Amino acid sequence: MDEICQRLNLVESDYFGLEFCNSRGNEIWLESAKLIVKQVQRPKNTVFRLSVKFFPPDPGQLQEEYTRYLFALQIKRDLAENKIMCNENTSALIISHLLQSEIGDCDGDLEYLKNNILLPNQNMLQEKIIEFHWKNLGQTPAESDFQVLEIARKLEMYGIRFHAASDREGTKINLAVAHMGVLVFQGNTKINTFNWAKIRKLSFKRKRFLIKLHPEVHDSYQDTLEFLLADRDLCKIFWKNCVEYHTFFRLMDQPKPKAKPVLFSRGSSFRYSGRTQKQLVDYMRESVIKTTPYQRRHSRARVSARTLSADVPKQSLSFTEGVEVPGSPSSAAVSFQSVQSAYRTVADGRPIHSDNSSVLLVSKHSAPRPLTEVKMSPALEEAWRPSDQPSPISLQGSLIDSLQLSPLATRSPFNVLPGSQMSNLNLPSQSLSPLQSPILSDVGSTRVDDEEEDRRKRYPADKAYFIAKEILTTERTYLKDLEVITVWFRSAVIKENAMPEGLMILLFSNIDPIYEFHRGFLKEIEQRLALWEGRSNAHVKGDYQRIGDVMLRNMCVLKEFASYLQKHDEVLTELERATKRSKKLEGVYKEFELQKVCYLPLNTFLLKPIQRLMHYKLILERLCKHYHPDHRDYGDCRDALKEVREMSAQLHSSLIRLENFQKLTELQRDLIGVDNLTLPGRDFIREGCLYKLTKKGLQQRMFFLFSDMLLYTSKGVTASNQFKVHGQLPLYGMIIEESENEWSVPHCFTIYSAQKTIVVAASSRVEMGKWIEDLNMAIEVVKKSNEKRATILETNVCDRSNRSSDEVSLEQESEDDTHSSHSSLDKQTHHRANTTVHVCWHRNTSVSMLDHSVAVENQLSGYLLRKFKNSNGWQKLWVVFTNFCLFFYKTHQDDYPLASLPLLGYVVSMPTDSDHILKDYVFKLQFKSHVYFFRAESEYTFERWMEVIKSATSSPGRMMHLSQKDTWMG
């Protein structure tokens, strides 16, 4: 395998492997840590195929263009072997890109299709193929390969290899393994996914394949799943594949092999041997000798590695040191025979060619060292014979069948190349492929200053680039949020059969199409940003330094999903009704909210699709403001903004209603003593902490202001950590007066209602002003509408105490009420420390509904460097701001946050001289003695983080928020 990769100059070799059929006809991978004679019974008669072994979810993770080319060839072979199932349009589209990659632009001649048969049924698709091929006019081979992978990765069968099995009931199924975990198919339809994060252990016993799940994911459920395969050998083959996939995609480093026991051994000692994806990405990013772009020229005939006259694709190499070229033939094209002769060596180790010329690349700073002799094993030498010479061992049917050989250079300053290829060297160039993106492979957790400086030099400095990058980073978070519903919650309700079929159809038929659209949209953005950052080709870079065309195209498509978005109101309402009717669904709902992946209240995620429109609008407004009207990207951005504004205007009232309903249902679960908060016409206005004057003095209470009433509660000490309602005051007839002088209590005001009078104090004059302003405005609205709800409130509030309701302001409250009875535990909900109701309680502050709306508008995500007050190093984290809170992840691919930081009460500022922070783009967060420093990558991202955090840590006033809310439609 190493010799093959060296021959092909394949650097990202860990994605590939050699597969063969054993004596029982099973396809298995050749293990690199075991001798061939121990794996293959008849080596001389065995056919090995070079194939893609590990399929990453994103082709942008493949760093080299040459690697993507090999992946495209794998897709072609899988199509031909019916391993990838897709409709005719998709098949024709993939073939058109493959033809563009291999033969170039379409010229209208049908003969080329007859000479390039890529699929058995290709003749039936001839017209569609030609139609799509014409649209690829001018597309480079690299872009064509990338498009092939982009299309293929969205197919359900991408990279899937079936292993026939059955479940405990005997139902025939197919098992498969992918980057995300173990998959279960029924026919060609995926019916279940067991993510690696859920799996505790994989094992096999005879022909039984066992999956043991983590108890925290399925606490009270069956935690071991069992599948039956045909025999033990097939079971072990699949188990090995799973072990290798898990190690490659999930682990940071390859595991160390276990020491063999002296006497007895139990179980398999099999381990994956090779680099993990993390190690491979780090190697490609940090390698001293930068990888070089793979360049090809089109041919009008299909090229095979077995063809004697095959062209060798050119590879652009660059050298910053001196170059000495003793001899070089004039021909740029090298036959297969000349490539073979290039690797014949003489006694002193120097390579020789058929014309007896040699090439030596010498560093100016080092003395020449002996050239390394390249040796081939006899078996592999035979495998590389031309097709008219029989060989007992061949690579038939592998990627090599369609492969154009890459130049056989090593990654050393002292490179040996066939002299015939020297005319293909592009010496001045030392640039990355236009499809190689630093942002797509940025998976480290710590960044050193030198790397930071190098990154800034490589990245574009234009503000438009960072605005476009904000679309990318927030889209990644948005897609993860959708997966909470489409993947995780779906799995939970299906497993317990807890959701009525009608609601299942209503929920997932509306959100699944939106999720699939945004998956494709995200990949388009990733590809465009990757091209924007490319430096290998000036005209390519210039063509792709824009985002408006991508936004316009996708915003027009998104309009087709408006009907789905308009149904979210119905979905949210029906889900709430169903949880009230079904104890089983209510239990699954509450249990799911305990999982780490559900980092916000569950129904919050259902609002994300409509809220995302608001984010697009704000980002496009920033782009239009940044661009001059004459800029080529301005027109597309302006038109895309027009499309978004139209959708926003249609859904504006729906969003306001949904956000209010979501907040009411969230509070319904947090409060004990009120049965139905979600009455028609009731709006949430403000929640927060005030101190109520009692006979014991000032007692901390949590107040909730609605459009028709004011509730005050105390925090329970039960397992539920809910808030117990102590009183409710209707707003009709209520009067508010400041009373600091009367009671000699700072920031104090009195609330007169028809039932009782209470005296409360705020933590500051600003907080008192917010409460008085909102209370007076709500009272005025009730007065004008003349809505009296005293009777309704009396029947809905469950506080049945016999305390009098006279106007004694210093009433005695029993603290025993906070120790709820056992019956209240039946309605217990999980205490989330970062929800606003609990943060307001602990930080002694308040939040209004309009504060929530502004926070929604200012959602942001991206990589930041974090430093604690007394630490020296900076830690790189993926940070998400939403719901007044920062959530920290190791990478953007993680399913749940490692930690969170509620921002209510924090102050954001620039570091002072005493902080000794000598870095650019750093902001400081402080709450009492808690201090954090965060470092952004650019001036624009720094300003954005400061802006959104200030929106969560300060509230400028209700009227300003009202004006901002009204401009959402503008």
C-alpha cells in the first residue's frame, strides 16, 4: 500500500485501502499490520482493488485536489456497480461532471458519449447528459471533481457498504458504518442511526453483533441492541469496519496496540493502524513542505493507466531554493513505459531514464545528499505492467483503471523527478488549490501566535469576506439546531412510539424539507468561502470573491418553502396539545430535554427556521451597506435582500405569535400553581427578580408580568427547582406608585390592585424604571381594551390558601409553601441553570419579551480564543451566542456544548493596561470577580461579538426595542 501511494504521489493515503475477496467471496480490507500470507490464501491469484475506505462528510475536508480526483473516480465506480442509488437526473448530472473532468467541454459531438460509457444505462440518459454537460462549459477539472463529490455526499447511499443482517424479530435489514456512526437500512431506506456519541461499546459474539448504548442517553430503556449476521466471519468483518471508522473519525490519535498476553487471550486484539482524520488534517496543515496543486489537461479520449500512450497529468511544484537541471527531454507527455523506466536505478542509487538523463534539485543552504533509491517489490512491478502483458497480481477494477498517474515526487526539498516532466514544472507558484480551505479543516483546540499570524496573512482582509463568513458560521450552528429535531428528537419518539402518527407527519414533513435545503445551502457557502480564500489562481480567486449570487439563488429557492414555515404555528400548538393529552409523550419530551444535545428548551428549536430569515436579512443589509453600488456583488445582494424582506413581511406576525407562545409554554413548565398560561390573547411582557416587603423584611421573589396579570413566586427547594406561585394580581384597575420616601427603601415602588397591595424593591434605579414603564404600559392597554379577567384568573390559579386579600402591604408568607407537596413533583421539570428565569433569579435582574427578540436577532457563532484571568495560554473554542448565553464547543462539528456562560449581569469592555493583554481584537467579560478574555480573528468579528454581547448584557429601553422590532419588516 505504501508503494502504491508513493507511485501515485498520494499524500492523503489514509482515506484509501486495498480490498479483496476472500475464499468465501466476502469483500474485506487488507490489514496493514498483518502479513499478507496470514490474510490471503492464494496471494498470486488474488485481485486487490485500491478503493476509498473512509468517506468524510464534507469534500472540503480533502486537502489535495488529487485526492478529490480519486474520490470522484470512486463515485464513478460505485455508480457503475449500483452501490449508489439515485434518480436519472442525478445520475446524468454526475456523469456530466465526470465527463467535464475527463474530456473537457461539450462540443455537441455524440461520439464522445459512445467512447465514454460510465454507466450501464447511459444510452437512456444521453439527452440529459448532453444538456447538463453544456451547462458545465468552462468548468475546470478540479471544479468538476468537487461538484461530483458535492452531489454524491447528499445521497443517502454515499459511502455506504451494506452488511446483510436481521433484527431480533427476524426482520431483514442492512447494517452499514459511516462517519457519524452505525446505520440501519431496510432495503435502501435508512431507518435508524446510532451516533458514536450514543454508543458505549461495540462487540460481537459468534454471529451476533451487539451495540451497547450510554445509559444517560437511554436511561430507563433497553441499552443493548442485537443484530444477527449470516455467520461469525461476516460479523467480525463488520465489527472491524466499525472499529476503524470510529477510530479514524472520532479519536484524536490512533490507539496504542495492547500487549499480547503470555498465556491466554480473550477477545480480539484488532486495532486500527494508521493516522486518524485529525492527525491527517493536522499533518496537511502543518507540513513544512506545502502540498502542491494537481493540474491536468483535458483529453478527448478516456485515459487509462493501462494505456501505453496515456498522458501523465501535470503537477505544479514550487521551490524557494536553487534548481539544477542537468538534462531534460523536450517532450511534455510521458508514456507509461517512460514512467516505468524513470524508476529503474543504477548501482549508485541514481535514477536513470531511457535517455540516460537525470534531475537534481539542490538546496542553496545544504550540501547535496545521496538520492534515495526507489525500489518496487516483484509483485507490484508486475502489477504495473501494461495491459497487454498478463500478470498474476493486478489492480483490476480499482481506481487505477481510470487513473492518470501523478508525478512521483516526494515531499522533500531534495526531489527526484523524471526529466521528461520538468517542462511541466511551474516554478514560481507555491500556492494552494482554490478548493483547499483553511476554515473547513480548522479542528485544533489551541492556536499559537505564529500560526495565528500565518492565518491572518493567508485569509482575505476584505470586510465583505468576514461578513460572508458570518453566514457560514451561523449556518453551521443553525443546521446543528435543526438536527436536534430532525435527528435526535425523532429518534427518541420513534424508539418509544410516543408520538401520534398525525403529529409525526405534521412535524417532520414540515421540518425535513427545510433541513435538507439548508444542508445543501451550507455546502454551497462552504465551497464559495473555500474558493474565496484560494490563492493558486488569480482569475479563479477574483471570480469567487463574492457571496451575493449564492445568496440570491438560494433565497429564491427558500421562497418555495414559505408554506412549510407558515405551518410552524400549527406544529408548535399541536405538539403542546399532544404533550398534555399523552403522559407517554410528555415523559419522552421531558426526558429528551435532559439530554446534553437539547441545550435550549425543545420548542425553541422549532422557531429557528423563521428566525433564520431575520439573520439573513441583517447580514445582507450589512453587505449592501458595505458595498459601493458599482460593486459587482451589490446587485445580487440587493436582490437577495429584497427576496428575504418579502418572506419576512409575510411571516412577521407569525413569528411574534410563535415567540410569545413558546415563552408561555416554557414558563408553564417552570411554574407550579397555575394551570393554563397559554390562554388566547395573553402575552408575556417581563420576568425578573424583585424584593417583596413582608413582616420578615425584604424577601426575594420572582415576578412574571403578562398582558392581563402579574404573578409573583418563590423558588422551590424540591427536586424540580420550579417556582411556586404565591399570588396573582389582575392588571385591570392596578395603580403603580414610587414609594422610596415612604418606606425608606431604595428603588422601591408600591403596586395597588383590586385584591391586595404589595411593596417591592428593585436592585437598581434602572431595573425599577423598566418594571414601572412596562407595568404602566400594560395597565393602559388593559384599561383601553376593558378586558376583565379576574374570574378567569381565579379559576386558573391553583393557590388555594385562605390568607386574606386585604390591603395590608406587609403580609406574612409561609416559607413552607416553597417545600412543595409530593403531588407537585408529578409535574417536575428539569432545572437548567442557563435558562433566563433561573439566571434572572441568581443575577438579580430582569428580561423583557423585547429583550428576547433582540437577542434572537443577534445570534452569532464562530471560533474564538478564550483566556482566563490568571492563565497564560489561549484556548481555541467554537462559541455560540443565543438566548443571553455563550455556549462553548471544541469544534463546530460537536453535537452538544462542553460548557455555557449566561451573560445577564456581565459587563463587556476592552482590556485595560492592568490586564496585560497585548493582543489585537480582545474583549473582556466580567461579573464580580469572574473575568474572561476572548480574542477574535478580525476587526469585523471583534466588533460583531462586542455588539451582540452588549445586547445581552444591557437593555437600552423598551421604546428603542419597539422601534427596532418594527423595522424588521422594513
